[in-house]
Amino acid sequence: MHHVVMLLIATSITSGPSDPQAGSGQAAGPAVRACAVLTRELVAPFTENAKVLDLVPAREEALGTTGTACEFGAVRLQLFPGRGGKRTVTAKDLQPIAGAGDGGYFRSNRNRYAELMVWTARHSLDLQVSVPSGRTAEAMKPDVVALANAILAKLP
């Protein structure tokens, strides 16, 4: 359920005709596969037992015609290339954040998931990170922002 909600929110944030390549005659280029950037090294700090990452491989799925999602351990990444657009949200529990990409929004999904939406001129991404027992999503926010920055650094 949380994946559907975030996908709907992400779609409303990242959709729109202001894609910098729209109408320019240039293709957005091949999509970057989410599992290619969501590596074991990035996921391990969020996983209570890192041995699980060796037993359960990352799962990737297509999102629409250009996006991909990767679920690996306690982290789910949804990645969309070439997204511009007006970034408006209606959910009241989303907190604007700075320090990752060109901006984004963070929220606690009932302290079960720390969710972060971030965009740049060339990509948008949504992260959903499971909140372990004894922690809160708010306490995890700096770590999730750092994860987003590490992922953005791997993107073309």
C-alpha cells in the first residue's frame, strides 16, 4: 500500500510539461536502472542483519515507460529520468527538505517507513526506508537524505 501512495504522490510531483528536453527534439536517453544504483553498500547501513542481503536479491520492476523501482533489503528506490515539472503536493504530512538534489519532501509513514522524494533537473527519485524498532522516521531523516545524495552521485 505504501508503494502505491508514494507512486501517486511522486507522479503528481514529477509530472508536467516542463521537462527540459520536452519539445527540444532530444530524447531523454536510456533510463537508469534503479537496481544498478541501489547497491549493497548503500543498503547495508539500513538493514538490521546485512546477511539477509546475500540471501534475498534485489528485485527490480518497471514503472510506466521510463521509470524503474528496486527493492533491496529495507530500502525501495523509485527512479524516473528526465523529470521536470511543477512540484506541488497536497499531503499535509510532507516536510520540505533541502540538502539533496534541487529539493524534495520527507515524511514519516506512521514510523513504519521514512519516505523521501527528491529531484534534480535530470532525475527524480523516491526512497522508502523501513524504520527499525526503537527508531523513528524523523531520527532517520539525515541518513535517508545522505542515501539520496549517494544515489544522485551515481546518476549520469
